[in-house]
Amino acid sequence: MDTISAKIDTRLYRTEITSASGNIVIADEPQEMGGKNLGFSPSELLASSLASCTLITLRMYINRKQWDVSEINIKIDFQRDAEQNISHFNRKIEVIGEVDDKQRQRLETIANSCPIHKTLTNTIEIKTTLI
């Protein structure tokens, strides 16, 4: 993966996130947290990564199998329990099309195999260097 760059400006918490390929996303905190709600919160970005990765992984698999699925929708609820030091993701996937129970079970397995799901459910190491 290419490097992601982020910079914060003078509007309190508004952060501009840029990919090496030039895509830009704005992050901010909601007003009740002192931000101006000008973009996704960091927690929303984390949940969005899981949602988009899951959808793309499912669509790739469905296309490869040539299954008759017209639409896939996903909802992610994310909560962080700081007291217990546990993060909870609740992922609900709706598949619209002609799929039987066996195919649905396979799609659940595929959803759990998306790269972001694997990242979040395995050991994560973060190295920080101040420059």
C-alpha cells in the first residue's frame, strides 16, 4: 500500500487525508467533541474501511462466480468500550438477488476474509517516530 499523508489545519480538528494517488478525504470531530463536523470522524473512517473492503471483496467473488446479485448493502455499528479495552463491530450485510442458503453461508465466509477484517482481527503493531 502507498503512504497516506494527513495534515490538520487551523480549523481545530479538520484533517485532510491524502493518498499517494491523489485521493482526498476530510476527517473531523463532531461538534459535541469540539469539531465542526466537516468530515468523517476517525471512528467512522475505521468502520468505513471495514464496510468498503467487505463490499468490494463480496462483489469480486460474486462477479467471479457469476451469481445473480443485483445489490449488496452493509451497515457497520462500531463502539469502543474504553473501560474493558474492547472494540465492537456489528456488521450487517444485505444481499439482494438469487442466492440460496449455501451461497449465503459462503458469502459470510468471504466477508470474514476481506483484508480489513483480517487486519482488525489479528495482531496489530504500530511503530511511531517523531520527526
